[in-house]
Amino acid sequence: MISFYTATLGCKINQYETRSIAEAWAGDGGAVETGSPEEASLILVNSCAVTANAVADLRKTVRRLNRANPAAGIIVTGCAAQVMADELAALPGVVRVVPQADKAELLAGPGPDADVSVSPAAFAPFSISGYSRARAVVKVQDGCSHRCTYCIVPLTRGPSVSREPDEVAAEVARLLEAGFRELVLSGINLRHYGRGLPGTTDFWDLLTHLNREFSPRWAGRARFRISSVEPGQLTAKALDTLAGSPMVCPQLHLSLQSGDPDVLRAMGRGHYDPRCAVDFLKGLAEVWPVMGLGADLICGFPGEGEAGFENTMSLCRELPLTYAHVFPYSERPGTRAATMDSQVDVPERKARAERLRGLIGRKRRAFRERLLGLDHLDVLVQDGAGRGVSEYYAACRLTALPDGCGPRSMVRGRPVGQDRGVVLVEPLPEKPRGDMP
């Protein structure tokens, strides 16, 4: 019997697909999943290629796993496997490289004789009935057809495809019944949700569908979180949908990238004005008086001068950001930006990223102070030590774990202090909000 271990690098979609493959192998495949690489006869590594650091981490991971268990065969799949298969095949211990386009073949088992064939225009048949973490990811969309000039994802994951709303709802139902109380609705580009589906369905229609299906039973006892949206999605329809969705966490994460219109055009993201986010969030504040707000931001893109960077800093000062993922620009092979003129020196990219992280850090600390003034927070418990996350995507720790509460439980509590950037929450005297009546 095959025993296997999985290692996942990169995004939530990779985490989801690894879990789907593991369920398939441990189900009809008859294999056994292990908790350590030393116990495995086969190791699956699901790779990322979005930055040079991600590829470097992949190489280190494969070598580390091979040192831990030289007898185990290593299968590498994912985005890096799509664009650098030959190099990965030469790494120690690697017995098979499965490109991202063929990843669904692994659902049929770890061997090379798979019979799962998926058209590039179809949504690959990944699905899950459980999850290895307290918060479960629900994949609703894959791929991207936009082709930003810096991004390798269209080369690794192909064009945008969408999952049928009823299939999404069926998976949500399975996960809720399995005890999960926070589900993260995820995709590579949620702005493209609806492509390949009949009619004019978009992501906000999907959210309305899920709200209608699950709110009567689950509102107040379980919640949805949206993985990431583009500023171009922040329309009047979006505001109305969020206002009418009681299960959605009051938190958004923006794929913003820059606050300078010229830089955005050079990125191939001229379809939105960065200031549209400011106006939208002012309206959203009427619906969510307290909200978490994150953003993805790139510093030192080719042609970004000091004035362009200052436009990003200025926008971030104005936005009610509570955290951000800040990256120095990283050249990716095969993208247009890698050959653009006016490349910013790497030290300057890193220096700008540090300046922006400093600003975001101050805003994050101010937001934690604001949370201490609230009557309560709803904490999704993530481990046996009471660590978890609030509805606003702030890291929390319960001062005591109520009886019967473990990972996946949702506990209402009163914020009472901080400890090294974590909000301390004292549980209120009521039963866990995620429990069945």
C-alpha cells in the first residue's frame, strides 16, 4: 500500500487542490496519508511560481524532503511544474513532474496511467469534503485571461474558468455539515467568475445565490470570507450584494498592486482607477462601520519613479487598510515586464517595500487598538491553544477555551488586551456559536 505525504507552496487554490488530490488518493485510491515525510513512500509537492522567491523555496523544499527520506519518490506538480518541468525533473528524488494543466490527472491516482482528461475551457473536477485546516477553502474559479504584464499566472494556469454555482453550493453544504464554520471563497481572479457559464453571471451573483441558500439556517453560526477582489469589481452591485449578505465577513482583500495610474497602465491594469476603491469604501463603511481591509501591493515596478511610488503611499494613507501583502517587483520569465526599459534597481525596490510596510504596520497597530473598544469579536478557533481569527481578519487568542470548543468552533468574546500583535479575547458566557442546536 502506498503511504504519501503532501507539501504545498503558494496560494489558497494550491492548498485546496492538494487536499482534493489527497482525498482522492486516500479514498478510492486506497493510499494512506502520513503526517511526516519520513513515513511516506511517495511525496507530493504542489508548487508555486509567482515570484523568484517562490521558485527558490520550491528547490529548497524538494531537497529538504529528499534528505529527510531519500527512499521516497517525489512528484512535483503545480505552477512551477508548468513552466520549468525539465529543471524540476533533475532535482534529487523527483520521479515525476505533472504540469499544472495536467494536475487533475492526479485525482485518478499517483501513477502515470491516469484517465482524467480536462479541456482547458472546463473547470477541473477538484472537490473536497473536508480540510486539513480550521478554515476551509472553496474554489470557485481558476485561471486568468487578463495577462498583466508582470504576472506568470496566465502562463501557468491558463485562461479563466468558472465553477457552476450549484456545485459550489453543494461543496459549501458538505463543509458546513462536516463542522466547518468559516469558508473562504477563492479563485485566481474572482473578477472573471462567470466566464464559461451561461448568461451574465458574475461573482456577486454567486454570492447572492449562496446567501439565499445558506443564510436562513447558518447566518450568525457560520460565515463566508472572500479571498480577494479587484478594485474594478467594486461597483454599486457589489455594495448592494455585501449589504444583503449577512454571512460575509466584514473584510475585503484588494488586488490593488499600485496607487499610481501610470504604473497600473504599464502593468496592464488600466481598467480601474485606484481611487475608485476610496469612494467604494466610504459607501461600504455605511454597511460595515468596522471592517478589515487588506491589499496586494508591488513596489519598484519598471518605470515607477519616486513620484509614482509616493502616489501609492498617499493612497495607502487614505485607505482604511488594516494589513497588506507588500512585494518588491520580481521579474518572471516569459512576461512582458521582464524586458521593459527603466527597470528599478533591486535595492530600491526593497527599500520602497520596507517604507510601505512601515506605513501598513502603523495602520495595523491602530486598527488593533480600535478593536479593543468593541463590545465583542467572533473568533474562529484554529488550534487547541485558542488561537484564531476574528471576523475582521485580526489574529486573536482566547484567554480560556470554553468546554467543548476546539478548532473550527466560533466563539464570541470580549477583547481585553494585546500580546505581541495578537488581540486577547475573553469568551462570553454562551455556548459556541458554531454548534448545532
